[in-house]
Amino acid sequence: MNDYRCNNCDFTLPSGSGGYSYIEDESGLRINYEEKSKSLRTIISEIWGFSDYRNWKELVRIHTGFNSYCICLDCLNIFEADISPNRNGFSKDDKICPKCSSNHVHTELELVGKECPSCNEGKIEKMVVPLI
Ligand SMILES: [Zn+2]
Ligand SMILES: [Zn+2]
């Protein structure tokens, strides 16, 4: 488990590993499946309600991804976006702040070691928190 925070002010970012793997349901809602201690197949059959796995690889290809925690450096909005490129080199989401439309956006992991966007004095540090 990692915490991400500024070494100067109280600016903190979501803890974890920078994001999470998700599967979309039929409405496009992204469900964090790392939290669930079930196999991806079980989760798919629960969410999509079928037991016919002929097309399940295709479903996985289209409807799974990785949501990264992103931070807008202009308005400090923290949001989730799938900005990892797929096999065609495109990402599902743009690296653009949904609140102020700025493209001055870093992922949480990119921000480690960089200047804090909140106080502009400290640095964002990754702290390893032992699981108790
Ligand atoms: Zn700071
Ligand atoms: Zn913004």
C-alpha cells in the first residue's frame, strides 16, 4: 500500500498503486474489480449476466481497462481516467480535466518527485504504508 502526499503541505492523493483495473457494466459504469476477490470470469458473468463464455475474451478486450488517478495542475481536481493506450495506440479517455478542461494534467504516479501543485513548494512523495 502506498500513500502519496506533499512533504510540505497537507495535499494528499488517493492511496494505492496509482489507479485500479476495472470492468464496465452494460451502461459503461466502471467497476473496480481489484477490490473483489473473485476471478474475472465470475465477475463478468455476474455483471453481464451470462454463462456463455464464447465471446468473453472479446468482452474483456473491449470492456476492461485501467483507471489512473489524475490530478489537474490548474484547479487541483482529482479524477479517474483510462489514459493507457490500447493496442491501436489510442486511450479511452483524454488526459483533460473534466472540471476546467485544462490539459495540464498529471497522473498520480507522474507527480511523484515533482513540485506540489497545491503549495508549489514541497514535493510529492510516495510513502510505503505497511498493511496492518
Ligand atoms: Zn504542497
Ligand atoms: Zn482542472
